[in-house]
Amino acid sequence: MLALGKEFKLYVRTLARLLYPPACAICRIPLLIEENHVCNDCNDCIEAVHPPACVRCTQPLPPYGQNSSLCQSCKSTRPHYTQGFTLVLYQESTRTIFHQIKYGKKPWLLNIFSERLKGFASRLDMNHYDLFVPVPLDPKRERDRGFNQSKLIAQILKRYTKSPIRVESVLMKKKKTNPQSRLRRLERLDNLNNAFAVRNRKRLDGKRVLVVDDVFTTGSTVNECAKELKKAGAERVDFLAIGRA
Ligand SMILES: [Zn+2]
Ligand SMILES: [Zn+2]
């Protein structure tokens, strides 16, 4: 077979893109050549999580009259994680993207958040952490989907991190759970009780861990993960999620 030159391949790709432009993942209009996955207008609609927000669970706080950096919920029940970070509000546009990633099986759409993950990695001193640990999926669900989006997010983050942090899937899902958002509070606690286990306890002794998730909804999932990681000897557990519901 004839080997095609690099320039020729680029030419073909550009031509194909002009003739059959890909659609915006959110509003479906054809994308301009310089836009990737989402159009500029939709990208502008993805709202960042702004301060003031609770330092532990990132719940937005009222702009004035705050004399604490914690929300009411974190004041009354102390979670197992120490500090949390979320990047964007989980509104309609972000929900549409994650729906396509997970149910439309389009993991490449995670690149929409690459710049934001890069910014996060540059703002935070990553020497704080030894390990990035993705929230695990139910093994059958992961097989059906072909990937675990939280693991992919951790890998993108690692790409932008200069210190030698490893992504390690030390957590596993022991039982099938129902989506937390559809349950009442007590059902939620029961749903996640003993849902996770640590695969390799030796890896965690004295380690500082950043748990990585796609969307932070009620916080119970990350909290259960943090509980297990600490039981296994982790010194400190923080979390990062892209979306904040
Ligand atoms: Zn759009
Ligand atoms: Zn809080």
C-alpha cells in the first residue's frame, strides 16, 4: 500500500472537516474549524464553580456574611475527606456532555475539560499527593461501557502534573448500587454501605490521596471511598470532581 505523506493526510482531514463538519456535543450546530467538540458559545455557557464555596465539599456559599469556610452540612457532619475541588457547575450543558460520554460511549468528549484540568493542576501544588485514585464503577458496567470515565479524568490530570504521582485503581466496587440522585437520604446511606473495598492495602499506608470522580452529587460516594481509603491507612484523602451538582 502506498504510504501517504503527513501533509497529504492533514489536507484530507481538513477537507473532510470542511465538507462534513462535526456537530457541537451540546447544541448540535456544525463546528468551526478551530472549535473542538463544543462550539464557543456552548463552551462559554459551562459555568465555573466560583468562590465563596465550602472548602470541604465545594457547596457554593452566599457571597456575603460568611464567617466560616464550611457549609452547614460539613459543620454538622464531618466527612472522611479533608478538602474538595470541583471545576464546573453540573448544569444542563455539562449534564448533556456527561450523558454522551457515559451512555453514548464517547470518552473523547472528556477533552472538553482538558484546559480546566490543566488549570487546576497548575494552581494546586500536586506534591501534596502520592496517588490519584479513581472512583470505581461496577465491573459489569465498566465492561459494557468499555471505560471508567473517572479513571480517564485521573489520567488526563496526571498528564498535566509534573510530580511523579501515579493513577492507581486501588478501590473496587463490591456491590451494585442504584444512582444516588434517585434515592432518599436513608436509602442513599444504605445503598453505599460497604459498596467499596480496597484492593491493595499496602499501597495506601501513609499515602496522601486525591480521589477522582466525574460528578459530585450528594457527596456520599466520595465519602464512602474516603472512609475505605483511610481505613486502609491513607493519611489524608481529598477529592476532585469535574461537575458540581
Ligand atoms: Zn454548541
Ligand atoms: Zn461543605
